[in-house]
Amino acid sequence: MTRYVVAAALAFALVAGAGYAIYVTWMREPASAHAATTPPVAPSIAAPVAAPAPEPTVRVVRIEGTVEKRVGASWIPVNAGESLTEQDTIRTGAKARAEIDVGATVLVEARTEITVGEISAHVSQVVLSAGHVSANAQAGTTIRIATPETETFAEATAGAFDVLSSGTGQVTVATKRGNAKVTARGETVAVGEGTQTIVRHGEAPTEPTAIPSSLFLKISAAGTDREISAIRGETTPGAVLTINGERTTPDAAGTFAQRVAFPKGSNVIVIMVEDAMGRQETRVVRRTAVHPPVETPKLETTVDWK
């Protein structure tokens, strides 16, 4: 009996072993076949690093007449094609002008001094000390003109405007195309095409009005033959007055009375006004100064013969 049980157990073991061998050989999927059907993993590729945007540049496009740049305490000539950097100051002579590319176009008229301010991808700023500039910004660029003596900011995006500064407390902003914003004393006005605003020292911008159709200059005929006299007259409000090369500011109504020193003899006084559109009027006044005679003090002496 025992012999039959042992034989049966051995037979069962042989059959089970053979069955496992057949399963492993024919039924089980080879590991290599499974690996072959697994899609390959794409290698990780780092995204390309964008190149830094080029630094905005300022370039002198063209010049007419004498244009100079301040270097320390001196002024040196500026040439067309020259690059400028932030805080560079340039000035134009009496019959000169310069075109500057600051991301927008700035035309610097005669007898004007400007300083390059903030230049970025979003805004270009120029500081106007005195004189006349024309700014022209295309779509996507903002040009800002700052005037320190009145703490005024004029700016436009896709617009063209002019800024006229006396350097002595008056700024006029006139818009030729699009719209400009003018801010002073915490107040901002929108200056539309064909209008202008005037900012006087310590005051907010005036309500924009139509740009005057013409510029006028009237000089009073009254005068004296003394050493010191006054040039009196009237001009278009917002215009800047220049007497013998010195700028001065008429009052809000455009009237002026400027004291002038007359050397003895014949004198020629050149009076010029300019408005924000660049129009100019000039008058020449001739006066002969006769200084009062200088009295020689008499020396009185007393002799005591005692």
C-alpha cells in the first residue's frame, strides 16, 4: 500500500514539473518581447534661453550748425551718428538744430539745451532746460519731455507735440498729432490735436485751447534816453520773448516790460518772440542814450589867518 502511494506522489510531481516547464517555455511572454513593445522615452530637452533684449540706444541722427555736448565743465562738438547715454547734455547754437533718435524722434531747435533722461523699452524721457523741442512717437512708443523749472511732464504714445520753455518759468505744449498728456502740480490735462496748454511756475496746466492761427509782436514806441530803460510790448500768450539774446517770460496776457541797460550813444535792441509751433517774429528798436552829466564836486577851503 505504501509503495503505491509513493509511486503516485512521484508521478504527480513529474506531471506538475513538466507542466510548469511547458508554461515557462511556451505560454509566458518573454521579458525581452515586453520590453520591445514599450515605447522609448524621449530625452528631456531644455527650452532655449531667450537672448537678452538689446539695450535702448540714443543716437544723433543729423545736425545743422553748432551742436555741443557737455563734458565736465567744457563743451565739445557733437557729430551726426554719435551715440549719447543717460545724463548726457547737449545744446544747439543760435542757428543750429539736431535730430535725436531716443526710440522716438526728438527735434532740438536753435538755442536749446536738453539732457537725456530715462531710456527703456517702454518710455523715453528727455529733460528740457530751455528752448524748443518737437517730439514724434510712433505706435508702441512713449516719449516724455520734462521741464524742471515748472516741474511739468508732457508725454504722448503715438503722437506728435512741441514743447517751448522760456527757462524762466513758462512752458507751452502744443499737440500736432494724436493726444498728449501734460502734468504739473498734480493735475493732468489732455491736449488734443490742434490745441495747446500753458504752464507757469507754481501753477497747474491751463485748460487746453486752440493753437493761435498767428503770432504777433507789438512794441511800445515810448522810451527814455536814460542809461536804464524798459522795453514794453505785447505778444501772443504762451510765446517766449528774447531781448538781445536773453529769454524772458511775458505775463499770462502776453504783455511785457523788460528793463534794458543802454550804453551811452546809439543802441540797437533786437526783440524776438517764438511760439510753440516754431513761428517767430522779430523787431529791431534803436535808441540813443544820453547820460546825465556827472557833476564834479566843488572843494571849498577856508583859511584861518589868525
